Amino acid sequence: MNLESYKHVDGVSLHGWSHEDIIRSALSYKPRSDDIFIATYPKSATTWMQYVILSILGEGSVQKTFADYMLTSPYLEFCGEEGVEKMPRPGLIKTHLPFHKAPYSPEAKYVCVARNVYDVCVSYYYHTRGLTPISVKDVSFATFHEMFTTGKLSHGDYFDHVLSWYERRDNLNVLFFTYEDVKKDHQLWVLNIAKFLGENYAQALRKDPELLRKVVNASSLSNMKQIFAEKISASVMNLLNLPSEKSLKSLQVYRDIWPHMGELHQNEDFVRKGVIGDWKEHFTPELIEKTKACFRERP
């Protein structure tokens, strides 16, 4: 976890393994009228919401492999424009870009999810640590917290990102809510999201309790963990080795990056606990005060 491991491309900060051409492709993408985006700051229950939305679109069915998951819900900053162009439709485009950098069209739809800043910080710490070479010795939570509160990490400042989308919450094509909202009433928010995607999706769920149950269950923690059972590096290589009819040519640039990342620090599962309040096991009183100071400094 050091600043030298990040790239800065056209005002966007990303992990060092990112590729400039793909990032610029993502930034220049022109949305279609039938595009659906999920826009979040990293580790804000993005994967869970992807599963919810994909299960709504797929009538209770979800992808069974990491490769199919990535092809059906491409990460824009990782897959670039080609990933979206080849995405089966209806599909879902994932982005961690703030509003002022994200491809935006009033005709496309944007599902925006925010999460408690403390829990985001903890989850993002484990994610980042698992992508850090063992040659970097200091991978303490305190060090990451300093990076997090100063915005000197992949995708920049948490508050800037969340506020950029929150300010658009009244747009008819933006649905903004929190992870904690969904945890309180999963079924209600499945219906809310379905209505936003299209009244036909909401009607289908309201008329068929069994379908609603399938959609809710499809996004369970156990189902998500099955997709991410492998190390992320192995999953990426599997994605690169897909048959030509499924593969994305633009991703081949990662062949010169991922195999040479070297040994990484121990990582927890990509999908960790999915709970509220895990931050209490990590934050000292001093770190809590530092985080509160960031709140107070916001305009």
C-alpha cells in the first residue's frame, strides 16, 4: 500500500495494474438508452447489488462463474468500452467513477449505492491489502486509513464520490439509496429496484411470490461467495483465457501485467462478511476521531 502503486489517468486514480488505454476507453464511452449502471465507491456492497439487479433481470437466475459474471456485468474501468459493447442485454455496467467522470446520459439508468464510511474503509482495506505485493512491508490498517481519509488511493476520495451522486438523487434516471437501507428490508428494496428498472420487472415480482423469493435468495452471501472462491488473480487469468467467441480482445493487455504482479499479501474473500458494524473491530478511538474530523472539514 504505497502511492507509487497507483496510476493517475485524466484525473482518475486507479490501481497500478490498470491500463491507460482501457481507462480512457471507459471515460469516453457514450451510454445507450438501454444502459443500466451501478455506480458506487469501491466496497460499498457493489457486488451484492449487482447480484440483486442481475437476478431481477434474469428472473431469479444469476451467473455461475466469475467469467460469466464479468461478461454480463462488466467493470467499465477494467473492461473498457468493448466489455459494454459485447455485454448480453439486458446487462449491468459497473463503475466506481464519480458523477463528473462517469459516462452519463439522461436516457440511461443509474443505481447508486452508498455505505457507512467506517465499514467501507475496513472492507476496502482488506481488498487493497490483497492486491499489495509482499515487498511492501507496512500494510497496517492505520496506514491505509491515512490513505483513505486523504483520498490518496484508487478512485480517490470517498466523500467526493458519494456526494457527486447524492446531488443527483432527484434525477428521474438515478436511484440513490444505502446498503443499510437494503439490509433492513431486502425484499422491499428488491421491489423498489425492480420498479426503477422497469414496471414490467416489478409487476412480475409482485404477481409471483416464488419468483420474488428466487430473486432474494439468488443474492445471498453464500451464492456470491461461490463465484469468488478463487484468488482474484486466478479468476482474471481465467477471464483472459476464454474461447475466442467469448473473450474480450481489449483485456489481453493484462497478460503483461497480472502474471508479473508477484506474490501478494494475504487476502480475505472478495466477498467478505456482508455485515453492518464490522468497523468496530478495527477502529481505535484515535482513528474514529480522525474520521470524524474529515466529516467536519467537508464544505
